[in-house]
Amino acid sequence: MRPIISTGSPARRGLVTPWLRGVVAVAAMLVVTTFTTIAAGQSSSGAAPGSGTRPVSAATPAEGLLDSLGVPVLSTLEFNLSDESGYWYDTGLTELEGVLHTRSLGLGVAGVTGKVAFHIGEPLTSENHTVSSIVWPEGAAGYPFVQQGASTGDLEAPLSEPGLYVFQCRVHPYMLGAVVNLSPDQAAVTLGKKVRWIDGTVMPTAAHEILAIVRSFFIVTEPANWQHYADHDTTWDPSYPAVPIMTYKEDGSPNLIPNLDAFYQEMFHEPITLKAPVKPAQPGVGEALVGTQWEHSAGKTKPSSLTFYDTETWAMTKKFFVPSVNMNNAHNFWSDKDGKFIYANNWFSNKMTTIDRQTGQVIHNVEVGPSPSHVMTRPDTDSLIIPNNGGNRIVELEPGGGKVVKSYLTQAPGQDPAFPHAHWISYDGKHVVTPNSNESKVSIFDISVPSMVKPESGGFPVASSMTNDGKRAYTSNLLDHTVTCHSIAAPACPTPEGRIVDIYQIDLRANYNKITGESTGPYALSPIQTPVSPDDSYMLGVGTFTANITVFDMKTNKLVKTLPCGPGCHGINFGLKKGGGWYGYVSIKFANKFIVVDGDPNGDGDPSDAMIAGELLTDVLSPGTKTDDRPTGNFGMGGNGVYAYPNPYNGWVQTMPPAWREKMTCKQQNPIAKSLC
């Protein structure tokens, strides 16, 4: 076992705060002076825009601020895209990490800094990526900047307007990089007057939603800001740049934040006490697996591990790193009907790895296409369906995962690649639904024909699910904060008003004022996985930017409740609860914790009483934990994929071995055939 150390402590914060307080005070005075000078009709600097070193007396207020922080003023800002957890867009400026609290932020000065360059390739990354803008100043020339196909090599994007620019890989969407181009006449980090979000929304930079997302950026891209739980209470005290930030209100008036670090500490009531996780009181049935995707080990150069729990005791029984094939960011998992294998996709590679579920021994390591993300088996054949998230197809593999036997294109020849991500398969193995993250559509396949239709979904579709009766699909649209219901054949999507329609979109911001932050009910930002309970009574989802779990009533398609989760709340799948019902297993990217949700504790079909049943640590190995390598860093971090065996969903549960079915109640064995029980 490793010692548990709480990061982000007040002592660590104190190492840099006194110096930065002086910087903030000087910068704030410069801001006031600058405003006074401009109001008097005078130029704030006699220097002409250009690159290179300038005399201090000729420096603009913006350059003076960057100089005080030790940030060089460059004509081109540069990022290397990387497989390294947390540093996916890396400036390489390690000496500034203690000041900016990220290595994924570039600071420039408008008129001096004219472009940003991105470098993609070995030795830092083993897979193709994209560089696409998701936030940019309203009116910025050359935006939106969208790279339609994943690639390696060098790319450049222009920087013209002052303000905030955020870039993302459309294949691996938590890969984030940001640039703030400062306004030359302001000694503050200028977010600009208004920014455009990729879903078409234009917001003033003082909006609650923009400030909340900026705060999330400093958690996503800085491992020191991730949450560390232990078997005792710890303190989470994330750090942000202690610099002045200039934002603007809806009416265009300036809104200076003198110290971003202090502002976020007050806004989010930090530091926060992290309570020691408490295991569920009620056991489960079988095994739960969470993919701790960013955990490092001694025998590998790439991160990821597979962390298994016996849900009867909630003990961590196994942690496999699979060093023999250098398993690389294993993202999502499934098993065969007999439970012999675990299928794991290497998302930052082109391989799918089949391992023995008990021993971790590699059975197959097969090339399946660029950036394979999720994997499921067909209930009718036990063959595997895997999307090429960095490409334009889904592939089918023979049972056991030995070789690819078929492929299905997710778009017509000549069209831009769809980038299918987290798909779902119907209970009869006939239909496959893929969310296509490079477009605003989903692909609905009838693979018995085969045929495909592509209805609209929303901004950046990233994960799909289906009801257990196969009549409707749900797709999470990451960047417009919606979940779309699609009917597979006849209209099957209920509305809160009691109608049944072909397509219905659930707005997760309906109860949220994105400008003020006020809410009138449950809400969430940036949904990801949304599986439906095996009895089709409720659906669980996550808001990755709001760090919460969403609960939907399937009778009305209404968001009825949210539960606390953690930063980067990500994956959900259902497992069996002992004695009846189901547990939702929830993973978190930026915390070493795994959550167990009881979505319907009394089994009455009403999820309004959904609750957290318990929590588990993902990092602490016990003497009885079986492992194939020694963990060395990011202990228990990176919860992305999650899976439970035996599989509880309709179509799969009927094929489970008799020994497992004997442990199930009648309703668990027949989740939607209520008349049989």
C-alpha cells in the first residue's frame, strides 16, 4: 500500500501566494491607471506591435503583467499533444506550472502573438488527434477552427482578437488546451467581451457558465488539482492562477476579478473536506470493473489499469495493468456471455485487448482501427462491435475478439469521418446506435440488412444507450448540454406533457440560468454516459462539468434529480443488487473514487428517491489484491469506463451461466417481462 497524501493543502498554496499577491496588487493598479488613461483619450503605450524583447519603459500593461509572472511574450504559442494524463495539450513550460497551475494554457498579447501552433506525433503520442476550437472570442477571424480528420503533424490557428480560445481533440474530448490573448492596454488576463461556444451560444465572459467551465479547465489539466480520497477525511484545496481577470457583463460593462484564485475559492466554497468513502451496506452480485485509465505502473510507458471489485464484499480483488502489451489508455470494457474474457479498448492506440478475466493474461491484442473507444457484444451471437472513434466505421469481431470479420461505415463515401464513440446494441443484436462526435448526428444501423439512417442529435454527440425493449435510443450531446431521444421505428419517445413523439430533446440547462448561475431545479452541464436501468424505469447519466449524476424518469423523459459525484464524473453501467434491483456504477476521471448508486431503493419504479449507496477507493491495494505490475503514479485516477459482470441488461442477462442466474431474483432474470414474476 502507498501512503495517502492530501494535495492542494493550504501549506502548498502558501508557497506562492505572498509573491503573487504583490503581482495582483501591482496589476490591479495598472488596470485602473490604464482605464483612466484611455478615458482621457491618451495612448497607453507608445510601442508598436511586434515580437522580440522590448524596453520595460515601452512595454504595454499586458506585457508588464506577463513579465511579472515570468511568462515570455511570443509571436507564436506552441502546444505538443500528448498521451500523458493531464498534460494532453502541453506547452512544456514546466517552470510556470506553479504559477499558472496548468501546462495547457498559453498566454499572449494581441498584436504581438498572432498564432498558435500544435505538434502531433511521436514520441509524445501514439495516435492521431484533432485540434478543433470549442470556445473563441466573438468575431475572431478564422473561427471556428475545425480539423475534420484526425492526423499527425503540425497545425496552426490564427490569434487576432483579445480573449479566450479553447481547443479540444474531437476524438478524446477531455484533451483541452487554451489560449488567452491579452488586450495590450490592460494589465489583466482578458477573457474578451463575448465568447462563442461551439453549440452556437454567445455569452458574456462574466457569465456563470463560462466562469464555471474555466474553473473546470484548471482541474482537468492539472493533476495537482485532482481529488485525493483516503480512509480518513482529507482536504481538497485546488489552486488557480492568482492573477487579475477582466470579464464583461451582459450589458458590455467591464467586470474585473482582482484575483482569480481567491474568486474561485469563494465561488465554490474551497477548500473542501473530502469525507472518507463508505462502502454500500447492501451487497451486489458478481464483479464490478472500473477503468482507472490514467494510473501508471513500473512495467509500462503508457497509462491505464483495470480495477476489479467483488461486489459481495466490496473488496478490490484485482488490478491489471497488462504490461506485456503496454496497454494504452484502456477506455471501455465488456465481457463474453460466459465471463471468461474482458475486452478492453486501447483508446490512444488502434488495438483491442482480450484478457483472461481471472488472471489478466493476454489472449488477443488485435488491430481494430484508429482510437477504438467502446466495446459491446451482440446478445444473439456474442461477437463484438467496436467503433473506430478516430475514423469512419464500426467493426465486428468474432466471439473472443480474435479477428475483425465485418465493418460498417458510419457515413457515405467521400463524407467527413463521423468519429463514432460510445455506441449501444439492442437486446436482439439487430440495431446499433453510434453517436458521431465529428458531426451533430447519430447513426442507427440495422445490421441484419445492413442499413443505416442518420437523424440529427445535438452538439458533439458522445454516448448512446437504448431501452431494454429496443424501441428508443438516447444520445448525450456533450457540448450543447442535451440528451436526445430517438425512436428506432414507430414513435416511442415520451414527453413531460404525456405525448409520444419520434424525437425528443431533454435540455439539461432548462432549470439553470447560464448568466447568473441561479437554478430552479436539477440541471447538469456536458453529459456523457446515460444507460437505462434494466427494467426501463429510469436512466442515469452524468454532468461532467457540473460534477453530478443525473436521474431521469423514463415515463416522462424528465430530469428529476441530481446526485453529487466528482470532477470529471464520466462513466455509468448497471450491475445486480443482491436481493433485487440494480446498482449504477459510476466512475470519476479526476478523483480516486468509485460511486455506487441505488436509482430506485424501494423498487416502486419511481426514481425520485435515488441515492448514493456507497463509495470505494480506486487506489489502495490490499494484501489480497491480485496484480501484474507495480503502480507508480496517478494512483487510482482516470475513471472512464465501467462494467459489471454478470451483465444485467435484457438480451444479455438471459445468456448468463446458470450459476449466476441462480443468484438473481425473478425480476432480475426477466427485467422487462414483468408478467413472468
